[in-house]
Amino acid sequence: MSFAVIIELATLIAYTVIILGEKRRREFGWKVVCGLLAIGAIVQCASMAIVVSLAFRIAPTMKLIRVLDIPL
């Protein structure tokens, strides 16, 4: 998730540069911003998938999961 924050910070900086730039920079810059947003979303999805998989490995030891009989 820390890497995703760095990517999102780079996206924010790129967005600011595009908005303040001239027409040529705006035309090319949106492709860069879209790419950075896509990479950031992929990194966030991957990190959340890792967190969820680790949580479900630990879950059988938790009393709440046993009480609710959630299948793993």
C-alpha cells in the first residue's frame, strides 16, 4: 500500500503539471495520468488481495469466524 501511495502522489503531481502546462503537454499528459492511475489501481488491488488472503489464513483461529461458521 505504501507503493500505491507513492504512485498516487506521482499521479497528483502529473495532474498538476498537466493542468498548468501548455496545450501540447495537456494532449500528451492525459495518457501518462491514465497510465499512472491504472498502475495505482492494480497495486492497490494486489495489496488488498494479499491482506485478505492473510486474514483468511488467520481467520480459523478467531472465535467470531467459528461462531458464524463462515466457510473458508
